Amino acid sequence: LDASLMSSDGRAGAVAQVPLLPHPVSLARYLLEQDAHVMLAGPEALTLAARLGQDVGIVATPAKIAYWQEHLDETCRRLDYAGMAAAWKAENPRLGTVGCVALDAQGRLAAGTSTGGTGQCYPGRVGDTPVIGAGTYCTPRVGVSLTGVGERILVKLAAKRLADLVGDGVPLDDAARRVLDEVGPGAGLVALGAEGEMAQARNTPFMATARRSS
Ligand code: ASP
């Protein structure tokens, strides 16, 4: 489980590699508010969450764990984690990240992203979601939460790329489409500008989005 959170004043929090933390974004929020460390990973992140009284426990379903145990040895021999992940996704197509962007009455933006990672990846793999600039980014102009095929989003630092395009004056919808084209198939995003303009774009078969004002 991985998550990250960033606000338009430049603060950020990110958590990676905490398989027993059901709500990693809550720990990311703690880090953002503490404004000392940006990113924590592994067992010490879990210990901190427990110390803060956050829920700790097994999130993976028994079916997912059984599938992983059955296929892992063969997958390691064939160096084919991608094949294992693809097979899992074919059987469980409606899984995915949760992303959120928000704008408050003072014009402050925040963006957050949380995921269980890509299905059936090798333990220790870190994707785009906890990496500030890859799965999440926020400036005073735009907040971005982006997900999909984490490896490609990560190497493109796609969320920051979108924010940079908007900063250069590219309209939000155009910037969103351009970034998805650059990342390639299998990605989607929500982005919210400081004027309340919103982009919801994907090049996946589905990715549900919603918008609410209050
Ligand atoms: N972007 C996530 C990752 O690669 C996967 C997902 O939830 O779509 O870790």
C-alpha cells in the first residue's frame, strides 16, 4: 500500500511499502502536516502509524494472497512479474487507485492518491503513487492525481509534467490529454485548477470519476 498527498503551499507527505496499513494516505497527511519528512517507507512507517493509533491489519484478500503464493515461484523463474500482474488484472479488472483533488474557499488546492499497487507485483516494488511528481502533484495553479501503469507514470513524472504545462499556460484539458498521450495506454487522472476548472481524462477502458461542490 502506497499513498501521497500534496498541498498548493508546497508541503507534501508520502508513504511507500506498508502492506499492513489500510489507510496509508492518513499517514501521508500526518507527514504533510508535520512538515519535516516528506516520505517514509517500510516497517518504520508502519510503526509510526501504529504509534499514532491508525488502523493496522491485513488488507489483501485471501484470494489475492492465494493467487500470489501459487504463481510466485514460476513468475520469479521466468522473470515475468508483468505477466502475472496482467493475468491477475484480466481476472479482476475493476481494481485501482483512489485519487482526489480539492479546492477550498480560500483558493488552496490539495491532491492525494492512494493505492494497493499493481496487482501481483514483486514485494518491494514501488510504483508511481507514493512518488511526489509522479502520481500526485500540486501547485497554486493546479492539483493532479494520476494513476494507471505505475512504471511509465513514474519515469515521466507525469503529475508534475501536467502541472508544468498548466504553469506554462496550456489549458487544463489540453495538458491532461497531452500527458496521457505521453504516458501511453493504461492511465487516467483527475486535475483541478485554482478557478475550479476540472479535467477528468483516461486512456483506460474505464476509470470512474465524480465531482462535488459544497
Ligand atoms: N498506479 C498504481 C501503481 O502502479 C496502480 C493502480 O492502482 O492503478 O502502483
